[in-house]
Amino acid sequence: MPSRAERHSGFPAEGPEAIFPVSVLGCAYAVVGQQSAALQMAEKLLALTDQFSPALVQAAAICSELGDKDRAFELMEKALVVRDDGLLWIKSSSRLSRVPV
């Protein structure tokens, strides 16, 4: 069942336009302690990584917010291999500030 935020008419359901909103929502779930909802958002992003590499960095941000630094670092390494341009923002994004670099 879609969350309240997902039911909002402006929430993209899938595709590259969903990557950033899903990441923000996943990080928000992590911050407020809704670990299972945050993990669902991370899994949704990971399902997109074969088609859209920016999903790797965004999933890493959620993992980092959840405190799973090892998984976040693993995803960042994969993002580096595919030259994900999301890596450009690692030092300036507040959602990525906890990712180990």
C-alpha cells in the first residue's frame, strides 16, 4: 500500500524521475525511525540501478541514514565503478554527509 507521501499526486511512481523523491522519502523514514519503510525505499532504488545508475548513490544515502555504513560504502563503490554523477554531490549534500568517504 502506498504511503501518505506516495499517494500525493506529484509523487512519481517509477523511472528516473522517481529516484530523488524516493531517496528523500527513504531518508526521512530513516530519520524518524521507520526502518522498514526506509528499507523499502532503498530496495525500490536498488531495483532501478540496472537502468539508472544514480539510484546507487541515493540508496547509499538511505543506508547511511539507517546506520548501515558498510552497505552505504559498498553502494558508493559500485557507483564509482559505473561513474555515477551523483558522486559529485557527496561533499555538499546533507543526505550524503553521513556516507563514509
